[in-house]
Amino acid sequence: MAGMDRNTGRWIAGWPHTSQSLADVLSTPLETRVLRRMYGADDDTLQDKPINADIITTAIMAAAVPIARWEPRVELVHVSITRANVRGLLALAMRVTWLPRALFGDRTPAVDQRTARTS
């Protein structure tokens, strides 16, 4: 799939487009799109809450559910907490498997060119 880069207006395809789509679905509050009410991440439930085990689990689910629902080109492999502090900041890192042809029904993972090279 391809589209327009939201910052430059230039044509993008492949992983850059997938990455932009992931950022879009995770940064869009749930129920804010008129024709796609269920598009986005439910992060409103996380605001103004103390960080504890329940909030961490909710944050991981708030990221995992919209990715699974709206971005078929990736498969979530692992989510880890990269930063948390007493002021309420919680940062997550996600590892995904990229499935570049998933929109065509082919769920074959992309080959990482760095590991596929032979010397």
C-alpha cells in the first residue's frame, strides 16, 4: 500500500507508509472519526491515573487492540515499557513483524535485508 507522507506531502510506500499508519491509529482518540467511530486508541482511560500494574496492562491493550483491528500489515510480537515516572509518563516500545502483502491475503513476513545478505 502507498500514500502521502503527512509531513512532506511526498509519495511513500512500504514500511514508511505502514509506520505512518501505526502512528495514526495510535494517536487518534477513539470515537473521534465521524465515519469510523471505532478507529483509534482508547487512551482516555489512562489519563490522570497513577501508574500501577493495572494501568500498564490497560496501556498495552490500548495499543495492541487498535493495531490488531486496523493495521493488518503488522503482527504485534512484543510490547515492553521503556519509561515510566511518577509524573504519569508511560512509554511503550513495540516489536512487530511486518507483513507487506497482508492486504492481498498474503501473510508472509518481510525478509530483513540485513540478515538475508550472504557474504
